[in-house]
Amino acid sequence: MAPPLCGKVDVQAPQAGTCPRVSVLVDGSYLAEFLLEKGYEVHGIVRRSSSFNTGRIEHLYKNPQAHIEGNMKLHYGDLTDSTCLVKIINEVKPTEIYNLGAQSHVKISFDLAEYTADVDGVGTLRLLDAVKTCGLISSVRFYQASTSELYGKVQEIPQKETTPFYPRSPYGAAKLYAYWIVVNFREAYNLFAVNGILFNHESPRRGANFVTRKISRSVAKIHLGQLECFSLGNLDAKRDWGHAKDYVEAMWLMLQKDEPEDFVIATGEVHSVREFVEKSFLHIGKTIVWEGKNENEVGRCKETGKIHVTVDLKYYRPTEVDILQGPCTMAKQRKNSFPRVGYSQLVREMVEADVELMRTNPNA
């Protein structure tokens, strides 16, 4: 989905008869929901497409059937087009910008390396330059969606703010440039700009080609008799998985601080792809038993004897990232209220949502 730009009003609800200050936001249906609930006017950038690509935010329209806007307003634009970014930012004059716009699929970044660098790396520079060009350096707070993929070939476990970066993909390398250009604008122009180094954040709204959603969708289809088997890549890759709802609140909190500071946002809990598969199948009453090794490994249902999972080398990355795990420092700052959604609850929510989706629309 395209980037949103977003700005804030006071955290308190606006007084009767007043209009919230305009905001510009980049991407994220959960973030848009969160800000709207706080009284923000949210502006999003969407890329032009021959078909509507606003499925995740349609419920946020004042009139979803007619796409009539309320406090969420959409603008056509793209992170590869600096002119449109300047135009939108100058028109909206946001007080907060959340740049979540990116080509965010790590495996695909190897096939679209130049495009990934243009959007994820230089696109961030274009946004920052647009803020500077519009004379908003002193009035804007800028959030950059950084990523645990910066750590790549990890130098220590867990990975902290001080851990050296070692990206292992075009996506990670592009995000590394974005990280440092944000730091540069903060130091060179005194812009309130921060990097949120977010570890994997998942939900039922996750894109269908990301591994967690691929698993939950496939398990749902198997449960409903619409599919018998699906293929994955590296089953032993370990990730720190949290819920996107928790992470968008962390983004917002970073922009409410007195001074700009970069933070790692993570749950501190790590699980393998293999474990995610097992947990997902348990929610539909199936126990997966693993047989074989490497590309010949399969996941067989203990109850029925059917093979439901195979390994396909085409899903492996040219350079793998074995483990990403962050410290759960946010829990201490939020008095242990982070994360609100635990790993087991996250998996169950994703599987249950996809069972319902596939039951009503098998071709979704």
C-alpha cells in the first residue's frame, strides 16, 4: 500500500466547535485508526492504480460505500515523485509525518533491488527534503519506519539500539540509508526526526505473500477443505513477532517525547517459522509432525497422515537472516503493558480471521 503522511492535534479531544489541526500520514490502517481515535485529521498518500487498493482502510471512510472522506483524507502520490510530495506537504502542513511507505518484502527486494532502493532509501530523503523545502523543519515531527532487517547478520542477541548494523538484503541496505539520512537531518537541521527500529509486526491485515499470513491463510484453507498442502522456505528462521496494533502505539509515543531518540520496538520473544506453523495448525485441531531434512522435509498431520507442508528452495533468500530478536525495553517504559497481544493470541487471531475470510470468500 502507498505511503500515508500524518500530522497531529493535541492529544486531548478538540473542544466543541473547533477543527483539529491537519495532519499527514504515511501507510498503516492500524495507525490511521489509532490517530483518528485521538482526534487527528489524517491524510494518506495512495498510489494511482486501475483498481482500488484501499481495502484495509475502507471502514475508515465517513461513508465506506461511497468512499466519502471524513477526518481521513487521501491524496494521490508516490515516494518516487518529489514534486507531489512537496505539493501535498505544502498544502496539508502536517505537524507529524509517519513514513511507513516502502517496498517491504525482503525476498522480492532481491528481484527489485533498484526500485527498493529508490522507494525505501531515496524516498525517505525526498520526504525529508519536502519538509525542508516547505519551511516546516521547526513545526514537523517525523517518524521513520526502520526495521530489524538492518541487523541482518546479527552481531549480538538480542539486537539493541547500539548493536552494529549488517543488512543482508537490498531491502535492509535501502533501509540503512533511510536510517542514517534521518539521523543526518536531525543533526544538521535540528528536525525532530526519529527511527523506530521495529521487529516483525503481524496481524490479520498482513499482506498475503508474507510468511505469517501465508501460513494462516493456508491453514484456514486446509481447515475448510479448500487446500491440502502449501510450501515454505527456511523453516528454522527465527523472528520476534508482535501485533501491529501494539507497534503503532509505540510509533506515536516516540513522537510525543520531549527530545527525538531512536528506539528498538520488540517483544523480546522469539519463535521459528516452524513453530508458527505448528501453533497455527493446533488452532484447527491438527498436530504437525516433521519428517525428512532440508528441502526434503515435510510437515505431516499426525491425526490424518496427510502432508500439509513442504519446503521449496525458491522461497529461500540468497542471503538468509537466521534470527532477529529485540529487547522488550518498551515493556519497562510502559509498565509492562507492552505487548498487549502475546504471540499465542496473535497466531490465533490471524488463523481465526482467515478461516472466516476463506469461508465467505475462498478467492480472497
